Amino acid sequence: MRTRILAALLLLAMAAPGRSEEILVFAAASLTESLQEIGRSFERGTGNRVRFAFGASSDLARQIRAGAPADVFFSADTAHMDELERVGRIRREDRREFLGNSLVVIVPAGSSLRIREPRDLLALGRIVLADPEAVPAGVYAKKWLQAEGLWDGLRSRVVPTLDVRAALAAVETEAAPAGIVYKTDARMSKRVRMIYEAAGKADIVYSVARVSDSRKRAAADFVRLVESREAAGVFTRYGFVVRAAS
């Protein structure tokens, strides 16, 4: 895999000008490990530097709208991209929908809790998830629970967090008995156990775009690498579903 990525980077390096650049990438927290791996390969292969700011897509989009100097934005949904496009911070032609994910219910690794169907969530007590009014992971979770007819019965027991990684941490430390996070996040931790997967129950779409006022060649090159077959192998290894190019 690393050899194929380096081969793709060689093509980018051959086409790029000699001056190295530094780019700032804003990205959803759930992409942390996969993008860091791709970023390290990009730096080695091109001589450019990548700085990452990971967090809730809602917060990152708000910063970009306010003028934050990001070069590339990775969102865990399309709604925040729509808003940035509406205000001219990204261009439609630069947008790509490139990854999918799924939601899972998690409990601490040592917990004996189990569920056989979504309705069993009503017996779990408090449930932690990313802010269901703003953060994509929480918004997706709320929509899923609404579709199952469970939201009204659970909303008083939902504990919102800043982002999906904070929800994961709350279950890891047993601060909460259960949580709803992305499958990719749950796979990263040995301190939680997945007890239910809502596969196919939520249309989770990750999108990427270069910020409209970025003129750095390295930003375009990084997006091209992320969309490559070589990077697709990295994302797949971390549990993401790679979407067909549109």
C-alpha cells in the first residue's frame, strides 16, 4: 500500500513546481488517523507540509465561514458544504463526495450490556452522542432514532458532546454506559465494544473541497491524492466505505 501511495505522489511531485508549500487542512474528527497517515506520505513524497485541524464539522465550517485560512475542508456531511458554497467559501466544481460510514452503538469493553434491536436502547439509561443539533455524527444518530420511533423516548437521556471523539472517550472511560458513534471510531478503540450496527440506516456522506480563496498548488494536489485509488486503500483499512466517483 505504501509503495502505491509513493508512486502516486511521485506523479504529483513531477508535475508540481519546485517551491514547497504549507497547507492547512480542516477535517472532521473521525478522519484523524486516516488523514494523518495520508498526510505523512504526502509530505514525504512532495516536500510540502500539511497542518491539520480536526474537530466537529459544524465548528470547522463556522470558522471557515468567518474567514479562517484553511486550504482544504473535509466534512462528515454535505449540509455544511452546502452552506459554505452558498456564502462563496467553496465552489461547487471543487466539491467531492468520497466516503461513507455507518453508526454503531457502543458500550465499555467490560460491559455486559447487549441489544438485539434498536428498541432495546430504551433500557440502556444514558446515551452519549455528538451534539444532535449541529455535529454530523449526532445529527445522523438523531435521524436514525427518529426513523426508528425512539427519539422522543430517548431525548431526555441523551448526553451531547462536542464531537464524535468526545462521545467515544466518554464510553471508553465509563463516564457513560453507552454511546452512538461512527463505526470507524469504534474500531479505533480497544476500550469499547460494538453491540449494534445501524448498517444502511443512515446515509452518511463525507465530502471534501478546496476553500475558494486558496491558491496553493499543494492544496489541489492533496485533494487529488485523497481521491486516488491509493488513498482509497487507506480509508478502507480504517473502515470507511469509498464511494464511486461522481
